[in-house]
Amino acid sequence: MINPREEKGKEIASKHDVFRVSDSHYKVHSQTYFKEYDVIKVNDKWECSCPDHTFRHLCCKHIHAVEISIKIREEVKAKTEKVVISPVSVSNCIYCHSTKITKDGLRHNKYGSIQKFQCKDCKKYFTINIGFEKMKHDPKGITTAMQLYFSGESLRNVAKSLRLIGMNVTHQTVYNWIEKYTGLMNAYLSKITPQVGDTWRSDEVFLKISGNMKYLYALMDDETRYWIASQVANTKFKEDITKLFRDGKAIAQKKPKVLITDGAWNFQEAYRKEFGARKVSERAIHIRHIHFKRDMNNNKMERLNGEVRDREKVMRGLKKMDTPILAGYQLFHNYIRPHMGLEGKTPSEVAGIKIEGNNKWLTLIQNASRNEA
């Protein structure tokens, strides 16, 4: 027997009139009025703010539309082609490009060991240290330093830890590694588009840069927790953050259908410029009044803000506006650090970009260096 409410729900879902705010909160366009209804999951059951559900307690067309939309999104996600970044392997001779190469022991020096190869055709020996050419120190040591630093250690504590494995470096050397490789990896990753969702969140957190109070504005995808873009600003309420949203569109190659922020005027102005549209159907829904009932809070952004604050406490403030530290931490958040809220996956994995290998720093640096060449 045909359920008329379910049929109308299919029609609503096919027109893409269902907007995800979170896993348990959706907004659905009314078919007869210029408004949206809230469909919210309470105790594993969907509730809708429309009169049909509120007064008749029926499974309305809006709830059916949400259920169908979720099913469609899961099917699309399963079919989406993922980007896999694998560790770089040596397959050709660097002299004659022959594939007939064999491993021939290790070349040792006081900073570590590098694999040595011999070509069976030209008989020459060679080593390949992709991404770490002309670096005195072992790649594993350099990537360990980056992992320690972005996990919460200070530059000086990282330098002290490296001495335990025979690497005598200064804290300035560790900073130089971060600056060099963060720039290299971000240039490579900027060419890959993350498959983020349709609901984005934005908020600001205060920082100290050169002893002065500044604000870091961040834009994050709600579904994958992928940190899309950021902008450092001088003021909290008056700063023009249009660039933040413009960068977000360029990185994600799309606009959100729902934007969640607080009520600050500059969020509204930037939203109007970048995510607004003349046609109501093409305009993103802007949720500005954040409160702590159900899923209408900004807890996911507060978690990200907490990560940044914890990192800044160790650094005792940043030294300059264009510091590579913030870009490096954004990279660490997206590609290296697993999140409990994502079942142990990184945001990039959920967004369709998988980094393989036990040492993800090494995989990224090798691929970025090869891509640059």
C-alpha cells in the first residue's frame, strides 16, 4: 500500500530540500509555506516541529524526507572515490631508469642509516632520500620531532628528547624543520579537494601573538571535523572575515547548505557576501543563535578551540602573524591526529583522503617532495 507521506518525503528529498545541521538535527523546507521545520532525533526517534507530527503524532513527510536523505547520502559516500596517499617506494635507477634494482645494504653515518641500491643494468650504486636530500639528520628523527611538537611538547623539550636517540639539535633547528616541511606539505595537499559535508561551523579563539591579543577564526566541517580554513584577525567583532569563507569555498570547491556561528555581526556580513544568494533556494541557512539544548550548540568548534588553546599554552604565545605553527597544527588536526568522535579516524580519512603507512609525516613529505619535483 502506498504511503502518501512517504511519497511526499521522497519528493522533498529529491529536490534537496533537506539540510543537515548535525547527525541528529535536520531542517526541511516546507512545501506550502516560506519556512523550515526542525526534525530532531530524541531518544532514537525523530520528532518534527510541523503540525502534522506535533498534533497528530504521525511520521510526517518531513521525517520520511530526512530518512530518505540519510540513505541517499550514505549510498553516495560509499560510491565516492577516495584519494589514497601511499609511502613512496624506489622502483627505478636514478641514472639509467632501469627497473632492475636491488637493495645493497645500508650507508651509515653519525646521523643515521640510508638504504643503498644497485642497478643491475648500469652497475651503479645510489641512495634515495626523498624529501630529505642534503639534510644532516635521519628522516625518522625529523618526523618524530614534528609529531612530538604538535602532540604538545615545546620546541626545547623536543630538542631534549631527540638527544636521547643521539640527535644533538637546537630548538631553532626543530622550528626550521616545521617551517620547511609544513610549507611543503600544505602546497601538496592544497591540490587535493576534501569531500566535506554541507554543514559548516565557524568560531573564533583568542591568541597572543608577539604579546598582543589576536583572534584565530576557524571554519570546520561538522560531519568530518575537517578544519577547512583559518584567518588570524586583530579584533573580535569588527574584523572582516570574508576571506575566511572565500578560502573555505575555494578549498572545498563548494558552498555549505548550513552555516552555524554565534551572533557576531562580522559572521553575518561575511555570510551575506560569500554564502548568500538572491534566490532563497540557493541561499545557505545561517544559524546564529547557539544554545546548549540538544544539538544546537557549538561543542565541536569549542573542542577545536580547546586544542588550539592547549597548544598555545605550551608555546607561551606566538611570535608572528604568519607563523607556520598554526598551519602545521591545522595539518596535524586534519591528517595525522585520530579523533575519538570519528571512531579513531582522522578528519581527512572521513573526508575521503587516506594517508597510508605507519609514519604519516614521512608519507606526506615524500609525496609532497616528489610532486614538487
